[in-house]
Amino acid sequence: MTHPLIAREGWLVLLAAFAAAILATVFLGAWSIPFWIWAVFALQFFRDPARIPPGDADAVISPADGRIVAVEKVRDTYLDRDALKISVFMNVFNVHSNKSPVDGEIKGVWYTPGSFVNADLDKASTENERNALWIQTPHGDVTSVQIAGLIARRILCYARVGDKLARGQRYGFIRFGSRVDVYLPTSARTEVSIGQKVTGGRTILARW
């Protein structure tokens, strides 16, 4: 199947943005520049390039493009366990489609309404609007949490209980700056560090 270059979540936004820019050019001339800036920004925001995940059987890959903002041992409240949490912060210039970090079956989906504080902050994990997936794998359980940010106001998740996801498979999208937290068994070995830039569907976050 051909992979779309532009995320389907952005088609209506792009249609409206470019239509407005064209009309503004006709009626406003040079004053249409801000409309074109917005249209180009929307085009880059909703890009969704195809990614080929690494073939390493023991690899846990990044579910999103962005920057690592947390690597720490915490309590995974979704599965009531101690876990290794790795967090990826996405700014408005990153690709915002979300991909499964592992091969596995969806055993639970939890949506939690909340605030919209800066997703770069630690408290975003517990205070912001979020959607969590429990993915069961032969190596252990993984919790992947989409978190809305300061600007993001809509989390889209297409995975349902019983679905089977492959590493790198697209399962959701967050509109505008946001974050994804990945909770792993404490035995997982970290492959990234704070501040490191990662690529969704490609960068290895940890190994089993």
C-alpha cells in the first residue's frame, strides 16, 4: 500500500488553508502573505513520511519524532508497576503521527481528560489530557501514552483492544506540540539520553 506523504488528519486543514491563501491573493494582493505562511506551516506540520523500523528483535523504537525529555524509573499507574519511563517531546515542527514502539497486542486503552500545560514539563504526564495504550508483548508489557500539550487540543488514537500492532505501525496523531511517554519493564536497557533528538518509527529507545 502506498504511504501518503500528508497525514489524513490534515487534509481538511490544508484545503482550508490553501483556499484562504488563494482567495487572499486575489482580493488582498501582498497582504495575503500571512495566509501563505500559515498554509506552508500547516503543510510541514501534517507531513507523514514513511519510515522503515530497524529489524532488531530486541529493539523498542520511538513512537514519535522529537527530543528526549525524561529517562527515569517511575511508577506506571496504568499497570500499577515500577517501570522505566522514556518521554519524547514534540514541538510544532516535528512530525506528529504516532507509531507503535513494539510488536504486540492491545490489552487496554485509557483516555483521561486533563489540562494543557507545556508538554515539555514533567507534570504534563499526570495533569494533561492523555490517551494510554497497554501493549502486551512476549518480552513484557509496554504502556505508550499520547499526551496533549500547550497548543495541542486533540488526541487521535485508532487502536482498540484486541488489535495487533507491529513496530513502527501508525496508530494515532496529536495535533500540534505534544508528548509521548513510553513505560517499559525496569529490566529494559536504555539506548537514549536526555536532550537527544529521535525519529519516530526509526530511533531505538531501549532494548529488552
